[in-house]
Amino acid sequence: MKRVLLLLPNGFEALEAAAFTDVLGWASMFGTEPIEVVTVGLHPRLKYTFTFEVIPMIHLSEVKVEDFDAVAIPGGFEKAGFYQDAYSPQFLDVIRKFAEMGKPIASICVGALLVGRSGVLEGRRATTYHLLEGKRRRELAAMGAIVVDEPLVRDGGIITSASPATAIDVAFALLEDLTSRDNVMTVRRLMGFELSGSHYSSR
């Protein structure tokens, strides 16, 4: 069984987190092998950007990176307190450990800023949120990343993306890294994305 760590800072975007849980959940149920998604945070309850709260399965202090095959990181809103957790030493240390072990790292929108802040995007191609007059992309560049104006960017085992609209495509890209393109196409068909016009593409 593959296991994916889903990092949830306070103020995370539910749409972006759900892309991972739903795509990987469908893959676990109907794909070639089971995939467990484990939610983790720094608090007993975590606030989604706009309304509800969620209870993470485990606390970040309990995480053993060697027990996971990949890490997934949704973005969030500054006004909802996202960066207070996202830039914490505990979050950044976990990301560094995944990079050191050569395990896939998949982020959506400003989730890339956590990866950049950890130092693992130094000299690597990446992208992040494209609006706000380029503010987030300038921040990512200041962290040493080579910022690319594309909706989804792969550099080795690291996936970054430009907006919430890319969430499903990032989740499918991570699924391909964990399993196979054939598995991705099976899950896409069963979820109805062959009819939706989703722009997922392989490497």
C-alpha cells in the first residue's frame, strides 16, 4: 500500500486538499493498488479558509517520513493564517526530509511557497500563484526557485502549480508518480474527467 502525507496548515484551501483526497481515494478503490492519505497538522482542529474545521488524523510531531511514499501540500489564504503554520520549522523540516529521501512532493498554488521556503527549490524550476501582480511568484524567486510561467511544473520529483484551478491535474500527476499513467487514465475515466475537458497531461 502506498501512503501519502497530506500537510494541512490552518487556513488551507478545501478544494485543493480535496483534489488529493478524492483522486487518491478513487485510485485506492478502483485503481491498481490501495493508497492511504493521512492528514496531518499542528493543531487538534484545523480551520479551512472560509468556513468549517477539520480534525487531522495525526499531529505533525508523530510523522515518520520513512513511513510515507509522498507528501501533498494544498495552498491557502494569508488572511486565514495559512503562512503561520506553513512556514513553521516543523512543516519545513518535514518537506526537507521528503526531498532528502527522494520522495515525490506535490504542491498546489501557494503550497509551492512552503517548498521554496524549505530550501529544496533552490535552482529548480517551479511556479506558484500567478495573480496579485506577481507577488507570490516574486516571493518564490527570492527563495531561489527558477519561476516558470506555466500552470503545472515538474522538476524531478517536485510538482508545483499556478492556481486552485490546477488542483485536479496536480493530484493526477502525483498519482502517476506513485503508480502509472495507465492507472491515471483508468481513474480519470471512472471519475468522468474524460468528459470534463480537464487538461491533465503526462511528463
